Amino acid sequence: MPRTLVIALVAVWLLLIGIFAEISPFQSPWPQQRYVLEGAGFAALSGGQIDDDALAVDSADENQGALLVRSVEIADAADWPVLRYRFESLAPTLELALVYRRADSPSDVRTVVLTRPRGGTGSVDLSREKEWQGAITEIGFAVYPVAQSVPAQHAFRPFRLNGAEFWSPSWAGRIASVSTEWSGRRSWSLMSISALGPDSGAVRARSPVLLLTLGLTFTLVLLTQFTPTTPARTLRVIAITVAAAWLLLDLRWSLSFADRHAATRQVYAPLTWPQRQEQLADADVLSAAQSVRQALRDDGADPDRVRLLVDAASDFVRARFVYHLAPARTAPLNLTGWGAVTPQAGVVYFATFEQPEPMFDAAESRLRLDFGFSLPARQLIDAPPLRLYRIGPEGTP
Amino acid sequence: MSAGLLLGLLCSFALGAALWLAIAGWPRRAGDRLAAIGYSLLLGMLGSGLLVGLQRAVPGDRIFLATLPVLGAVGAALLGLAYWRSRRIVSPVAAPPAEASLPRWSWLLLALIALRFAFVLDEAVLRPVFAWDAWNAWSLKAKTWFGLGQVPYLEPVAWWQSADSAAHTALAWRYPGLLSRVELWLAGAAGAWNEGAVATAWPLLWLALVAGCAGQWMALGVSRLGSLILAFMLASLPLLSVHAGLAGYADLWVSAALTFAVLAWLRWLQDGDRSQLLLALCCAALLPLLKFEGAIWALLLVGLAMLVQVPARWRWVGLGVAALLALAVVLVSWFLHLPWLALVAETISGATTSGSEVSRIAAAVAFFNGLFGQNNWHLLWPLLVACLIWQRKRLRQREIGLLALLLGGGLAALFCLFVFTPAAKWAASETATNRLVLHWVPLALSLLALLLRDVQWPGRRPDASPR
């Protein structure tokens, strides 16, 4: 292969990486200034101990996470766009966020969700965050259970904050940030079944799949147009390159799958199957559903035979409430409406979760609906966020 | 895994294997053996679900024992048919040629497939049903049926009017019930509403898809090594693994049934083997029972298959007749108030969507980003496009051209749905497009396999192994 072709190939790949990493040619290759913050300089609101230069957090706070903060003197955030953070033993069930206060609004706490790095050190380019500006007076790290896929009470494991560092603008900082995004540890979310990439929150870096596609396309063009070797040899080179790119992407996905699976194993592997079905991220909804079924029985009703209207704060919670109530004869209110709920229709039950209190008139024992209509009702559960009403004439359901 | 669940899975596999034997006979070639494993798992599990549907009054804790005799009888009948078939159709007895051994490094690919299977199986078994539609649509019915027997799910007005205290309703009241019945069957075999036990079906289906595809590719003339490489590529696709690990969605089932139907049809076109046509019909017939989109894909496949059989000079007439038939189906569905028509009308009119309008360009960008930019499919789509350009002359071969046409039609239908209708909101929010694209992904790899089937790779001798 001619030397010029090799140089052209390397140049094309470097140019593409530069474009995809969004590197500015006007920045220096290395950071000119660094602002080092030792882990021991942070304070945990609970459960933290100084361990050499690091801060070891051995127990969770009341939110099953930890908040580690310290004051800083950053006159202009724009001078320090790259944050490097070093954690050790951060469990796959925990997520990470940067929290900070600005001098111009000290009562406001701002947050930036951080990607958990593969290896010890992660980087984030804060110049892409609109709120990262002006003087910064305090920074910290919030560590908290992964939302949606991890039950909070099983999430926490001890970890160490070894330190953090701010960098002035540089190619190295940008490449480190993109590397963290491309190789970071991810967790399952509801979105994971639909699209991988958007399932991990905001997408902060351009697609490595597209980078490889374009790189391979240019490689193919250069090889076919300018190589003097036989088509068979070119075909072999292309096949090997495509295979390597595919394997690289698959290695990345396999590691990501392994991270997600590690969280699943940490939470569920020690449990029996009935226990697993009780340990859910929305265990409060499950508990509410069990209370409703018991209350219906106490009222002399068969939960699986009486009409039970269900409403909640969101489509998701409503649907989960319905699932946890199964095999009850539920009907989501957004599907059925109030339909034929009249005194003649017999007894109907109505359960709400995380909803503003319905207009229940205890004195008159009536439930007043939005459209000026009211129904005779009796409150069976009044334990916010859960409420349960029996609507209709008294007597056997 | 409990003994009951293992027995239930074995019964399902045995039922599927009996069906394969009755239709296609004893698999003698390596490709057929692999295909038989894949098809048996799919057909067996769905067949078990169909048989469970015959026992509507029986609650879940007794459904396994109640269904077992029926399953045994059907299995025995199929085996009898297989025996009769083997006596009637005498296969040419020829010693199979010596099988070309795979290079040593290729076993690494098998090991990687096995490793991925172990991961997805463990994930599926350990994690309680997680993804949204899994519990909102399919498991809700199955869990209810496990407790009460297969009570009817009615549309909301009928539910209010019904005096039947067993009548239920739900957001997914009009979704087909077959998948929920498969879940019911497995829960029944496990002896309790055990979500981990129910979820085992998805990794097994994933394995069936990989095995079935590899087998059919070999039977269609792809070399053993080529089939193994493509099987690894299929198994490595991230969103496919997600659907196996986060068990509960219908899309993997639709994908498997559609792929198996099309590959068997292609084999019939290539070899004239009628048993493959029968297998194709079986798989295609299951599609509408899985999900609404399955009915559309089945119509697309059957329509194309029928059109191919019409003599060239009658094709325009055939198209006209097909259009008239489609119109008649729509009119009859409208007259009978069939739910699928309401679903289509609501989707196209935007009645089931909410939120702000989305521009067509944004929806199109989101659609293509799902194929080429996100982490869903590795390099599958760019690789397919490149191979289509490179091997464009092979599109004139009948099987390859038809597969390309079918795949193009399916993707074009999805593109129109997600760009030119109010369903664009689902494309922009990236919540639906890739899941529907998943239905076509194994066929995209199949097209890749056929395009590269006859390429002379440097350093490789032609494969003389039995297919």
C-alpha cells in the first residue's frame, strides 16, 4: 500500500474523530490550567469519613444516596469548562450528578447528570450546559439510586470519592469528555426497550456508529480508487476493517449490557422469586394496590368482581397501579371515564394514587366530580397518596 | 428453573418438533436440523398458547394439567402424521458428503453467542416484568387470567353495560391474546404467577431466532461459516438482546414469526419444497394473533407471494383484484366494527397521540437516526446499503429480489407511518420506530446473507458441506 494512501487514511480518520468529538482548532492540545480538588476536601451530609486524600462514604443518607459538597472559588465558569471526577467502587445501581451554586443566585442548586465512567475517572464538558456560567461558589456530587429500574432500598453500596479536577479548555478535555460519553456505564430505563442511546438521558456526544460508518466509507473509497492491489486484496482489507468495527461496537455494547446486568444481579440475585416481585422501584404503588384489595375485602366485596375505577398522577403510575391490582376488575379512568356511574348502576369503587384530593364532602357523604355532578360515596381509605371511595347505594356490593 | 417450568418448556418444544416432523419430516442436513430447532421452539410455544385458549374457564394454577392431555393428543396426532408421511414420502437415501469442518477461530463466535444467551437468560429470569407494554398490555391479561380463568376483555362502553361480573377492560383490551396465553401457559407450568418463569420464553425465542435463521440460511445456500458469522451478527444486535433480556414485548415474536415465514417461503421458491410452503403458511398465520402489525406484515407477505405466482401478463389484473379485496376487507371490517380498523383510523387521524405537532423532517431524521446513528443495530443498515450497491446485479435473482422488495416494502410502510401520519410523534420521541424496525431486522440480515452467498472470498474454497 503506498505511503501516501496510508497517510491519507490516517488523516481522514483523525479529521473525522476531530469533527465527531467537536474539537475546536483554536484550543490548546493540553489544558493550560488545572484546579485540583481532593476527595477529602468534600463533606458528606451523612456517612462520610476522610480516608487519606479521599472521602469514603460507608452508609446512605435518608434518600438512600449521598450528597458530597465543598466550597470553591471559581470567578468565571467559562474558564473551567471540563470537570474530571474520580470515584471508586461506585455501584451499578447508583447514579451520579454534579450539583453547584452560583454566586448570582446562591439559594438555587443546579444539577448536571454525570455519566458513570468506565475505569476510575470520568469527564464532562460543562461548556455545553447553559447554566454553567458566572462565579461558582459551591460544587458537589449527588449519588442516588437509579430511577425506574432499581428499588431504592437495595441501591446503596459504600464508595469513595478520590477527587475532582477542573480543566481549562483543551483538546484533551474535549476528547476525555467524549470518551466518557462513548464508553460510560449505563443503566436500564423504560426507554431501553425502544432505543439505545436516548435511553441514558441527554445525548452529549455524536454517534460513534455514524463515525465508524463514515470512516469505513471513506476508507472503502480511498482503497478502491487509489490502491494498486488486486480487488481480492482490497476486499480482504475491507472485510477485516468492517469486522473489527463491528466487534468494537459489540464489545462496547457487551460491556454496557454487563453493567446493566450487574445492577440486576446486585438487587435481585440474592432474592427468591416471590421476593423479587415485591422489590420494585415502585414498591409504594404495589403496597397501595395491596391495601386497596384488602379494603375491598373488608367492605365485603370481591376485588375481582366489583368495578374498580383507577386514577393516578400520570399514565405510567395509573397503568402500574392497574397491573399491581390485577386480577381486580379495574378500569383506568382515562379509558372508561365515569361512564354509567349512577346510583342505578350499583356499587363502583374508585381508587386514586398521587392525585389532588377529589372533592369529597364527608358531611353529605358525596363525591363531587369536576363537571358539577356528585355521587353518594363513602371514603374507605384516606392515606395520601392513596384514597379509596365506595360509590353507590349502601348494602352488599 | 422449576421442574414444572422445565416440563412446560419441553412440552412446548415437543409439540413444535412434532409439527415440524409432520410437515417437513426428519431433518437430515445440518441446516435443516438447526432450522428445526428454531421453528420448533417458536411454533411449540405459540401452539401451547393456542391450546391454552381452549381451556378458558380453568384458572392458572390448574391450566397446565388441564391443557396437558390436549397437548399430548395433538402431539401424538402430529407424530402419527409424521410417521405416515415418512412411510409415504421416501427420501432419497444418500450418504451425506463429509462435512467441511469450521475453522477453529469460528468456535469463538459460537462461544460468544452462548455467552450472550446466558446473560439475557439471567437478566430475564431475575428482573420482574419491567418494560412498559410488557405489563400494560400482555402480562396484565395473563396475570388476570391466571387468577380468574380467561375472562373476557371488553371495550369500555360494553364493559359498563355488561352485567357479567367477570368482564374486564383495559387499555389493551383489543390486543390479540395469544402472547398472554403463552405467558399463562408458562406461569401455569411454574405453578404460580412467577414473572421470572414467564420471562424465560423470550431468551429461548431469541435463541430460536438465531438457530432458525442460521439453519435456513444454510439451506438457502449460504456456507456454514457464512451462516455462523451472520448468526453471530444477528445475536450481537443490541436491541434484539434487549428484547430478549427485558422480556415481555411482542416484537421479538412478530420478528421471529415473520422471518421464519419469509425464509421458508424463499426456500419453497428456490427448491420447490412444499413442506416449506406449509411452514411459511403456519408462521404467517400466527402473525395476526400476536400483534396488529403482524396482520399487516402477513398481508404484505401473502400478497407478494400470491402476486409472484400469477403469470406476468395477469399481474396488473392481480393487483386490481388485490386492491378490490383489500377494499372489501376494509368495508367488511367497518361494517362489523372490527377493532383493527378503529386502531388504524385512530393512529392515522392522530386520535391516539397527544402533544404538539412534529415536523416531517424531524420525524424522518429521527427514523434514520434510529437506523444509522443510535446504538440499536451496530453497522447493519450501512452494511446492507453498501452490499446492495456492491452486489446490485444479484437483485435480479428471484429470491434475492423478492426479499429486497419485501424488506423495502416493510420499511417504506414504517417510514410512511412515522413521517406522514400523526404517529410521527412516536418517531420523534423514539419510542416506537425501532421496535417496529426490529420486526424486519433478521430479514435484513437474511438479505445480506443472500447477497454475499456467492461472493468468492479471498483465501476461501467453496463450501461443499451438506446444507
